[in-house]
Amino acid sequence: MKGSSKALAVVAMAALMAPAAASSAIDRIIAGTGISGSANGTRAPMPPGGLECVPYARQFSGIQIYGDAHTWWKQAEGRYARGRMPRVGAVMAIRPHNNSRLGHVAAVSRIIDSRTILLSHANWSYRGQIERNVTALDVSSANDWSAVRIWYGPNRNLGTTHWPVAGFIYNARPGSMPDLGSACL
């Protein structure tokens, strides 16, 4: 009886310490309860119907822009602060390139060093799925984040494409924060 009381107490404490039930796939990822999908970051199970990059970036960053990813940079002008340097919570706006006619948006989840960041985004490596904390590497010759290579899950490595970046959109009013330009992070 003593052992079963102890087991019941452990189960009760675990239930109290568990995070509240997530209401969506995005909530599960932000809460850190996604499933492991690669050696670089995590991947969540696909929600019904899949998820595109735009609603995920909007939910992650709080930036209220709608429409295809390739329109975000221009839409942000005059509404949100924009710049050339990554900041945690900012959205990296990737221009259309090669087969990507609609561009892509991804949220900066962590800065590793002046040329490496971690991104959280949807619908990149795996159709309709979310990836969290995957590597993006600045490959621009001027170290200005105008071109990046991004982790590609199926290859379990950085992709080979140099993706053109319009810049970073910050969840702040225009002019309310200085652009760090090419200064070291």
C-alpha cells in the first residue's frame, strides 16, 4: 500500500507539472512538446490539412501580416520595423527563388553567432509540417544576411541553395529600434 501511494503521488505531481493542453500544433511546438524529426531541431506531426509558413510565422512572431510570404517585406514597410540583422522573434523574409514562387517566412528562434541563427518555420523540409530550431547560415559575401543556406531535413544537412533574403521584420513600430546593420551580434 505504501508503494502504491508513492506511485500515485508521483503521477499526481507529474500531472500538475505538465504544461496545459496545447490547442494547436503551433502551441505544441512553442511549448517544446514537438517530436524529434532531425538531428538539427525538432519536427511536429502534421496538423490536419498541413500548415503553411505564413500562419506559423504570424503566430510565432505576433506580426499581423497576411498574404503570400513574398509580400511580407513590402507590407511591413511603414507598419513594422525592418532591418538586415536577425533578432530573436523577428521574421526572416525570403524572396522567391528557383521553384519557390511564393517566397518563405521563418521566425528567428535563437542567435548562435554573427553568421548562424536557428529558425522555426513551417512547410520547408516537410510539406505542411513545422520545424523548430533549425540552422540558417549567412552565406552572403558581405556578412549582411542577404543570402542564407537553411537546414533541409531530408538531407539531414544544410541545403545547398543560397536563398535570397529581403531582410528581417521586427514586431515593433518603424523607427523604434536601430538596425544593427552589419555590426557583430
